[in-house]
Amino acid sequence: MTRGEGIRSDEERAAEERRGPAGVRRGGPPHMQMGVPGEKASTFGPSARRLLNRLAPYRTQVAVIVLLSVASVILGAVGPRLLGRATDLIFSGFISARLPAGTTKEAALQSLRDSGQGRVADVLGSMTLTPGVGIDMTALGRVLLLALGLYLVSAALQWLSGYLLAGVIQSTVSRLRTDVAAKLNRLPLPYVDGQPRGELLSRVTNDVDNVGTSLQQTLGQLLVSLLTVIAVIGMMFSLSWLLTLIALVTIPLSMALTGAVAKRSQGLFVRQWKHTGELNGLIEETFTGHGLVKLYGRQREADEAFRVKNDELYRAAYGAQFISGTIMPAMMFLGNLNYVAIAVVGGLRVASGQLSVGDVQAFIQYSRQFTQPLTQVASMANLLQSGVASAERVFQVLDAPEQVPDAAAPLARDTTADQRGEIRFEDVSFSYDPARPLIQHLNLTVQPGQTVAIVGPTGAGKTTLVNLILRFYELSGGRITLGGVDITQLPRHELRSRIGMVLQDTWLFAGTIRDNIAYGRPTASEAEILAAAQATYVDRFVHSLPGGYDTVLDDEAGNISAGEKQLITIARAFLANPDLLILDEATSSVDTRTELLVQHAMAALRSDRTSFVIAHRLSTIKGADLILVMQTGQIVEQGTHEELLARRGLYAGLYESQFSGSGEMGAPKPGAEQVPVVGN
């Protein structure tokens, strides 16, 4: 949602700070505004399952990835068995070469027992021996080539599965980012108002990126690790059930250790990313109000606020990373204990002739392959927890209540020329907080082509009134019609396409001056753009710029003055040619001479269309067809400039306070008439 989508004047911001509208309000100067804490994080399991469910559209690719990974792991798991066979060939050939030629294996072993070497005979009994014959190089070569081939094919399959998995994950993250962007456009303005901008941006950017990074670094390796554990357990059972049981003792210990650490660190990861969002919000606000901070000499307070928030992030991140980081050394310790137990028991089995040397070597390799995936899974726990914590924050945005949807079957606009631009408020009620009513039972009719000025003290509800026309907020009661059609029966894009806005706070995007003028009507021709620029006196200063209409503005349009930025926004509204025009202190940033020129341009722009003008300088709205004086959300006076002065009420007090230089702003004179007007 762009900055220009909500019309919020300084007075409305001040009023909403007092009453606290929907969402959480923030107060204080920019450098002291902190992020709003997020909702309580959900448990790890549901968020992780929800994240994995986003892979559902890629079931076919995921199935292929799983099959490739299974094949790769199986081929890799056969390798140590072949290498054990190669070891047996080398060892048996070495021993056979030292036995007397021409004898049998049984005779050679009996000779060893007769000479008192029964333990050696037991070890050699499980081997294939051919006395007098050395190493069978042909058989050894075949085994080694087969092992090499299996490892190469396994690596190729693993590379292919990783390539496909990267595509699936990046597509998933891209779709997640698209869903979040679309969600932002469906969120109601109160939700966006209630969120620190930096915090919301952090969820959309940092957290989504962290989800993608975590999935990319953990999901593929996690799949391979789990498959490896299964395959290796099967191969170990085929060698020795006793050694396999010894190896399996580490599984419950590893699971208990990982679960205990994960439970402790998950909350810290949630805090880490919450503090990251709050710190981003603080930085964004501090640099947005950088000039204000320097003007009031609050750099020290800004630095202190940054230090406090940065320390909170440091403590959360340090605790999360340290606690989750203890899993890796603990798992390595368990793996080393397992290795020692297997080596000792395996050596005894070889000594008793129940296993060959190659079998024990293969089993030791399998034990390493068995503990390594468990260690990898444990080491990935911090990345996985961090990603799920970010996913929770993203899901909170996706789960936020959306604005009221457009009508299922919008009414066709069958508006006559006489109704074009007609605005009716019929028994309208609205409040930001149900406990604090603002606008109650308001009735108002604005005829097509009328210029209506809205004035009143700060917080009276002037900007709220036009926000309701734009459906930035939904009514509590009553209805508003445009051209005889209830605005809730019009799609929002159609309603807002018929309304032009010039705000007190200018908004220009990074692009050329021509592009900024054409923003309201991208299909406009070059001649129409130039005509709008000339009518609003943009043409007067554009030619003094190096690039003319092709001058590129930066994000804050710092290469032109505030008044020139305002003129460009006026030209944008002029080009849009709307049915209804809203001017919110549109000339507040221009000098007196330019203001007179703009007033002439505004007069031409307002012709043949309904206009709402929010003004503090009452001299600019003396020619309005109707002036509405608002106070605490109600229209207390209405009429022309002369009629309201003659009434000697609130308007007269406001007007005279601006020109006499005395008297309290907005205070009617004693005894002045002040009759509330709640309808037409």
C-alpha cells in the first residue's frame, strides 16, 4: 500500500494519537518511537508444517527429488561395503602369500593352532585364503572400480536433486513474497497505521529472505541425512546386529538432547527476529526524521534509543545462537563415544573370528555415516528454528484481518450527467474506537460541481470525512453515495479511479518528472502531460532543470524544492481528470506568489467537478460554494463565507483569529451563536 493511499493530515494524526484508533498507536518524536511487539509466537510444529505445506503445488518435483535422493543415498551406502570387501581381498592376499604353497586353508590353520597361535587361527578362519597366492589384483580392481562408479553416480544424483530442490524452494519463496505483497494491498488502513513501517518492512523483506535461506540450507540436507540414517542402519544390520544395537543407543540420546535445546532456543529465535524488526523500525524512523532530530539536538537520545534496542537484539541473538550451537559439540561427543564402543566390540568380534577385518572397517565407516547425519541435523536446528521463527512473523501478516471485500456483483454505474460528482452522506456514523464515537448520524448533500471547504480545529475530523469517501475506513452506520450509487457497491479501484487527490504531504516516486505527472493516468499522451504541466505551472520551473521533463527524481525528490514537488502532485491530479477532487492543504508548501498561480489552476481544475478542500488558511476558501465547519466529528456550521461571518460563530472566531492576531484559535466570541447542524 503506497504512502498516498491514506489521506492523513497533521491534525488527524494528532487526534488519533489521543484516541488510539484500531491498531496500536505510537507517540513521541521519531527517534524515540519503538516497534510494537508482535503477537505471541505459535509453537514450532504448526508453523513448520504450515511452511512445508507451501511446497504442495510442487508435489511432482518433490517426489522426483525424493526418488533421486533415495537412489543417491542407497548407492552411497553400498560403497563402504565394497571398500570392506577390497580390504578383505588385500588382507587375505597378504596373509595367503605368507602361508606355505601347496597346502590347504584348513591345514595351514591347524598348523597355527599346533604351534600355539590359536587366536591368530581364529582371526584367519573367517577369511578366504589361498596359501601361496598373493593379492588378486584383478578382483581388487573390479571392486574398486565398482565403488568409484557408485560414488560418481551417487554424487551426480545428489547434484541433480539439489538443483531441482533449489528451484522448488526459490519458487515457493517467490510465491510467498507475492502472497505477502498481495496481502498488503488487501489490508485495511487501520492495520497499516497501527504497525511501525520498519517493522512491517522487516517482515516483508528480512523475514521472507530468512525463510528462503533456511529452507535452502536445511531442507535438502535434512532429507539426505534422514535417508542416510535409514540406509546405513539397514547396511549395519546386514553386518552385525550387536554392533548395530550399540550404534542405535545414540539415537534416543540425540533426540532428547536436540529436543531440549530446541525448546529452549526457539523462543530466543522468535525474540531475535522480533527485535530485528523493531530495530529496523527505529532506524527507518530516525533517518526519515533525520533533519528533525538534528534540529532539536536529539542525536544523543537517538543514539541511546538505538543502543538500547541494539543491545536487546544482541542478547536475544547471542542466546539463540549460543544455545542452539551447543548441539553440535554435544552430538560430536556422543558420536565419539559410539565410535569407541564399536571399535572395541568390533575388535573383539574379529579376534573371535565372527567378523572379518573388512566387515569391521565397513561398520566403522557406517558408524561415521550414521552419526554424521545426526550431527548435521543437530547443527541445522538453529537455522531451521530461525527460519520457522521468521515464518511465524510472515504468517501473522498473512493471517491479519483483511478489508471488507468488494461487492460480489457490483452495481453498474448508470449515472446521469446531473448526478456526476454528487456526494451524499446519509445517517453516517464512524469511530476509530467503538468506545469513543467520532462522527454520529451525519447527513450531508453536495451537489455536482460544488466546491466544499472543510475547516475546523485540529482533530475535528476533517480528513476523516474524506477518508470515508475513499473507503480507507469502513462506516459504523449509514451510507455514502457517489453519483447516486452506494460506494460499498463499487469496486474500490473504480471508486478511487474517479477521485483525484492532492495531499499536504507530497509523495513522488523515483523516476522522471514526466512519469510522476503521468502516474494518475499512464495512458496519457505527451501533449496531455505537457498541457497539465503548463496549467499547473510545473512547466515554469522544469526548463531550468538539466534534464527538463526527463529529470530523474530520487526517492525523496530531494533535487527539487518542496513547492515544486507540490506543483507536480497538482499536475498529476489535473491530468487524471477525476469526477471528485480532494485537496488537503494542497498549497501549504508553495510561496505566496506561486499560491496565487496555483489557485487559478485549481479553479480551472475544479470547474465542472465536485471538490472537497481541507484548509487551515481560510483566505484560500472564501470563494467556496459551501463551507463546512467541523468540531469533534460533527458539522456545527455550514454556509458561504459571508453567511458564516454574519453568524458570528465558530467560523467567525477562526477567521478573525487568523487576521486579527489576537484571540484564541477557534474560540467563538462570547455570546456567539453556535447551533449544531447535523443534517441538510
